[in-house]
Amino acid sequence: MKPQDKLAIDNMRLDGISRAEIASRLHLSPNTVYSHIRRHPQIPNARTCLYCGKPVLQTKGHRAKKFCSDNCRMAWWNSHQDNINKKAYYTLTCSQCGKKFTAYGNKNRKYCCRECYIASRQPLQPG
């Protein structure tokens, strides 16, 4: 295999092209491509997942990915809560108990907790 073939395989891997498609495009044996990939698992200049460190395959024409999967993306954001820009805090008054509470992202909340919501739905008992 020529050095330009090796470079082409690495570039196509970065673009997210499958091994079989790479072999077909370069007119190489699929086993030759598989062997090269097995011997050189790390792609130079490849972006790695911020959470697990695996290489992230990029889709041509789309925004660059930072994570290899949704599970890694959610796990990373859950462990980096301080990086989230939280601006939508609202101070409201509970319709049931009258207590002041803070809600994030929903200025139309009526109740401070589920217990107040349930209590508001219960008919008054004669006493």
C-alpha cells in the first residue's frame, strides 16, 4: 500500500466513511483497509470524546461533534453543571400554601411542590 493510500484511508475515516466504502473508493482489498485500521487505531488530528476519550467520527457538512454518543454527552454535562449558563430563575408564590419559591425555566408555575398541587385538587372536607 502506498503512503498516499494510508493518508486517504485516515482522511476518509475522519469523514465517517465506512471501511467497506473506503476499500471500494480506493480500489483496495477490504482486508488491506481493515488491517491498516487495526494497526493504526488512532487517527491523527481526530477529535476525541470529551467524556470517554474515544475518537469521534465527524459528518461532513455538519457542525463538529464533541461527544461519541448521547450517553457520553449527558454524562459530561451532568458532571459539569457549573458550565451551564442558568439565567431563567423566577421567584414565585405558591397558590396553595403562599410560600415563596424559585422555579427554573417556567414562570407560570403555581405550586411549590407536588404535595401542594395534590392538596389544591382535593375537595375541602367539612369539619
